[in-house]
Amino acid sequence: MNIIGNRRIWLTCSGILMLIFIGSIIFRGFNLGIDFTGGTTIEVPLPNAVTAPEVEEMLNVPGLEDLNLNSAVIQPFSRLDEGGNTRYGVLIKTRLVDGEFLSDAVVEKTVAQLESQLGISINRESLAVEKVGPVIGADLTRNTIWAIIIATLGILIYVSLRFEFMSGLAGVIALVHDVLFVLGVFSLLGQEVNSNFVAAVLTVIGYSINDTIVIFDRVRENLRARKKGETFDELVNDSVIQTFRRSVNTSVTTILAVMALFLLGGRSLKEFTFAMIIGMVAGSYSTIFIASPLWVVMRNWQEKRAAAKRGAPATR
């Protein structure tokens, strides 16, 4: 396979996709979740474990339309108290309704409905009702952007020190490609963007650069035993092919595990696992078809520029 020789095809296809995704992000925007837009969170303690579909069915009744269950997040939980006993409950997160939080009356109706369906009595003093305003959502957005920037800069510095600056820059561009891919797909499909999504994006960044470093490390090893007359294009292409099976096998097994979690996990994990699947597919592609070809393009450009200053022909 001449992956490096056909780099114009891969880079052009990715460029077109990135333009589509950027256009969707600009004109369609995102379906922001409660963590970003603000809303009301109700934490209800329960005597026994429940599932999200069970709670959703209990609350899908006339009189509770303000909960807007289609966009609400229902998250059962279990935790140990100070005495080591398991405590069960459910978190119900709802968005702002016409810019307003859920009223106390709606919260009371929600708790009463759960009491009626489960045949229990819930102590109102043990309820935890939290109202998250848009200001907190703006802080989360800002912190998310900074987290991605800091992670990306850290990776650029690390890869540049371990290999060379051009390889670090190529790896970071591939990471930007992966992040835009995930953002674009969520924008096009209208999938909810929440704190779980942010965690998935940061995980994808770490996963993608890990695979890229494996190839770059093989390139460095092959440079030490470079054959006479072998071009950098040929050397990188051989390195990619040598690690191709390892990259594909690792990606497939990881994606299968995450896909099982997506299909069998709860509703609260859907955004996280879906973003992981999309990001892993994009990361596997960019590692082979974006990062390595970009390193070749940048290094060739650097060598041509240096050769032009010396007045000698560049060696590829």
C-alpha cells in the first residue's frame, strides 16, 4: 500500500469533511445539555435500585409535562454512606423551561408521583434540589475549551521533545481533526453535548495520540537504520505498513468494547460512548492517513526550504 504516496487523496477527503463539519457547527450549532444551558437537578433517595427506563415510565404522566422527559437526564445511582450501607436513588436533570427553573410545585409533583408508583414515603428533608444557572454553564464551556487547549499544547510539547517539532505539529493537527470530527457529527445529528461528552473528547485525544506515537516511534527506529537512497516518503510508508496491523487490531477491539457499553449501558452513558466510538474511528483514520502524511509534507517542505538557502537540491 502506498499510503504516503496517495496522501493528497486522504488530506483532500479530510479537508472536505472538515469544511462540512465546521459549516454545521457554525450554522446549526450544538444541542447543549443541562450542564451548559442550565436547569434543575433533583436528587431523590430511594430504598431500592431502579433503572432509568423505569423512572421515565413512572414520570411520563399528565401533569408533569414541565419535566420534558425527551431532553431530561435520568441517572440512577448507588453509593455507600458513612456506615458502609448502600444508599440508592435517582438524579433527574431537566433543562430551563422558558428560561425558568422547575417550580417547587413541579418538584413536589415529581416526588409524589415516584412515591405513588413505588409505594414508598420519601423524606422531603433528604431531597437535594440544585438549580444550575446559565452563568455556571458558561464557566463550564470556558473550562472545557481551556482543558482541550492545555491538553493539546502538552501533547505538542511532549511529541516535539521526543521526536521533532514537525512531528509534534502533525500529531496536533491530527488531534484537531479528530475533535472536529466528533463535534461535527454531534452537530449534524443533533446529539446532546454535556459533561460526559467533554470527558469523551479528552479521552479520544489521549487515545489518538497514543496510536500516533507508535507509528512515529517506528519511523524513528527506521531512520537509524535508513537504507542508502531511501527517501523519507518511502521510510514513513514502510513504518506505517509495519504498524498497520497493530493499529487496526487495537482499534477494532477497543471499539467493540465501547460499542457493547453503548448498546447495553444506561441512557446516561449514551453520549459518552457514542462520542468515544466516533472519536476512535476518526483517531484510527487520522493516525494512519493524516498524521504520518502531514509529517512527510512538513519535513519535505522544511528540507526544501533549507536546501534553497544553501543553494543545493533538496533530498526527499
